[in-house]
Amino acid sequence: MARMPRRSARPQTHPVDELLPIPRLALYGFQHVLAFYAAAVIVPVLLGNALGLTRQELVHLINADLLTCGVASIIQALGVWRIGARLPLVQGVTFTAVSPMIAIGMGAGGGTAGLLVVYGAVITAGIATFLFAPLFSRLVKYFPPVVIGTILTIIGITLIPVALQDAAGGAHLIGTPAYGDPKNLAYALGTLLFILTVVRIGKPFLSSLAVLLGLVFGTAVAWLFGDADFATVHETDWFGITTPFHYGMPRFELLPIVAMLVVALITMVETTGDVYAIGEITRKRVDGDTVARALRADGAATVLGGVLDSFPYVAFAENIGLVRMSKVMSRYVVVAAGCSWSSSGCCRRRAAWSPRSRTRCWAGRRSPCSASSRRSASRSWGRPICAKSATP
């Protein structure tokens, strides 16, 4: 009688829960960092210039943002208790909040005094998101597949104009002759073609790093042509500690809190769509409990943002596209990226690497750059999905 082959008693690990070797974790995590970095710092730059903050105050905002992004991403991907979806979701500042935060800050007098009112509203919105998460997740069963599919379609469509804006030079150049310059479009097109070429003809491992290689290639070409200026980096101190309530205790006022609660409701819908999108890509089962844990992570990260002088947080759609392109689904890659961002919160020179920070906006003066930032922010109000694609 033929012997039956012995089946392994060890259950197969889902790709989402696969722990990759450390070198690959670091490499894939760094790819997420580069793909996310420009979008991560644009919100503090927009808000800081609109409120007339100084250069050092703006550096502090960027540092606080990077630190909180890292901690929030680790919580979302790794999971703590019933907080975190345990999916490869990267957390970043929602652009839905830009216009309300500028309006709140300017209404409170601008500067750091305006920030204190903003942070009071942000902390309240974070607490509300955390507490409302279980109830909101129960509503998911009333969303049929056609509704979820529509949300996923909207995610892709709303990213197109944002990507085109970045390809034209970025929001900070709107209203200036440099916006839409053929050189900017050439950089964007060249980077895109390079990435598609690597994906098409590269080996599987090389294809999974296509975005990382494309960003390095595009930046190197820009540097060779003299369009990548890193002088500001050398003028900034190496290290700086992000401390809670750096500008003082937050102020809680009714109207700003109501405005931020509306933002919180929008971001909850956005996160729900992102959770289902990443579940579809990774083939990981998503249910109401998964959505609730993801929303709790949003709420906890938003409260932490208000404490550390940062902003409301949401799952970023652009990194979901990176997961699909690279086919690397391990959530521990996002944990590695989060560790990198958290370390950036103590490195001021890392904050100075923002492409938007090497412009006149750094001075915090009311220049045409500041005006264009406010115009750009006003356009973002009401967008369901507000992630940005990084371009060199």
C-alpha cells in the first residue's frame, strides 16, 4: 500500500504577516519612505507659511510630523491591543484638514498662538474618532460591493490631478512662471518612464524596487542639471528633540472643534476605503472589526499629533499603490519605514531635505509663495482622498 505524503502541520503564513530578512525589510521600507516623504512634509509647510511661522518653527513642525507619522504607521501596521489594522498601511497627515486648520489658525491671530487653537481641535477630533470607531465600523455592512468599488475608483481618480500638480512643479509654485515649466514635466515624465521600464524588463526583485530606483534616478538627474539644491540642509542643526506641547498648552474653542469633527468624519470614510483597497490587493480578509481597529489607530495618532505639535492622520492612498506595484505585502515593511520616520523626528537635517523647504517659503514671510500655498490649500477642502505622489 502506497504511503501517503506527510502534510506539514505548520500553517502557511499570509504574505501580510511574513517577516522578511532585515536587509530586505530595510530596503523595502526605505522605498516607502521616499515614496511618502514629499507628501508627508507638505502639510506643515503649507500651514507654517500661511500662519507666518519662522524657519526654525517650520523645521520643528516638520520634525514633529515625521516623528508622529512613524509612530502612527507602526501602530497601524503592527497593532497594539485593539488598535491598528495590522495591514501594510502608511499613516500620514490628511490634506482634508489643511484649509480648516489655516482658517482656524488665522482666525486665532496666526503664528504659534493660532497653532494652539488648532491643536485643541485636533486632539478633540482624535478622541472622537477613537470613541466613534466601533459604531462607524458597524455601518460597513450596509455598504454593498458597488459602493466599495466606487470608493476605490474615486481613490484612483482623485490622485490624478494631484500627481499632475506635482509633475508641474508642486503646489508651492502655483501662480509663478516656474509652475508647468517644461523642465519639471520632463523630470516627471523621465522618472515615470524609468520606473515603468524597470517594472517591465527588470527581474522580480529589481521590479519590486522600481519606485525607489526611479526616485534616486530622477533626483540624480536633477542634481546633475543644477536643479536640486541641498544648501539649506548644511545650514540646519543635526539633532533636535520633539517635545510635547512645545508651543504651550492647547486651547479648546467650540467652532474650531466642530470644523475638525467634520474633517474627522471625512477621514473615517477615507480610511475605510483604504482598508478595503489594501485588503483587496493583499487578499487579506477585511471585516468590521478590521475597520474599527484602523479607525482607532487614526484616532490615537491624531491625539498624539495634537500633543506633539502635529496634525490629523489618515491612511495614505499613494503607498497602497506602491504595495500593488512592488507586490511586497508584508506589514513589517511599513514598520521598518515607521522606524525610519520616527528617527527622523530627532534629525533636523532630515526635515530640511523637503523639496518645498528649499524655497522662499522657508523664511515664513508673506511672499507670493505663501499666497500660492493658501490657494492650493483652499482647493483641497472637501477632497475625499488627498494623498500626494512624490516627484523629484
